[in-house]
Amino acid sequence: MNKIDGLHILGDFSGCSFHLKDFSYIDDLKKVIKDNEMNVFGVIHKYFGEEGNSGYTLLIGLEESHISIHTFPEEVENHSVAIDIYTCSISKDNGPGCQNIFKFLEKTFNPSTIILKKEVSRL
């Protein structure tokens, strides 16, 4: 069996300032993905309430794996975002790209607090 290395970054942001009710940053995110030589094959989103006035889930399928973003814009939820990024590294090391995507999302949401978990996995 071949070894498959990958980087998995899970981040919980709270106290966020921006983009909790819209994902107008999607084109910029796609550019970061492309600049890191990864490829989007699909984007799915779902608002939980009135479109543009509630939290959402955004899923981005990558040829290299996935990105998921869940926003919780209400005060009771502390203006939070849950992020899950996984990139495998079969043909090249996508770990730096995975980290660049996370940094972009950190800058985009501008959280006051970040709980971060990174894992390198090998199958």
C-alpha cells in the first residue's frame, strides 16, 4: 500500500467581525486555492434561515480533498466559525497550501479567538 500524507487543519474562530452572513469572499478564496496549485471541482452552500441574514454552511470540493466552513453569526453563538480543511499530498506537498488557505480565512473572518488543531495524517 502507498503512503498518503495529508494535512488536516480544524479551526474554531469566535468573536469574528466579517462574512458571517455571506460568502462574498468566495472568489478570493478560489484564487488562493488556485495560487496554491489546487483545484476546485464543486461548491455547495446552504443558509440556515433567510439567505444573507443567517449563518451558512459552505462546502468546497477540491481534487486534493475539501474545505468546509460553518458560520454562527448570532450573539449567543459568539459570532463563530468552524473551519475544516484537509488536503492530501500524493503528487506534491499540499501542506503549505492548506496553511495558506487557513491564513486567508483567518484574515477574512478576523476572529478575536482561535482554537486550532492541526494533524498530519498518513494512511
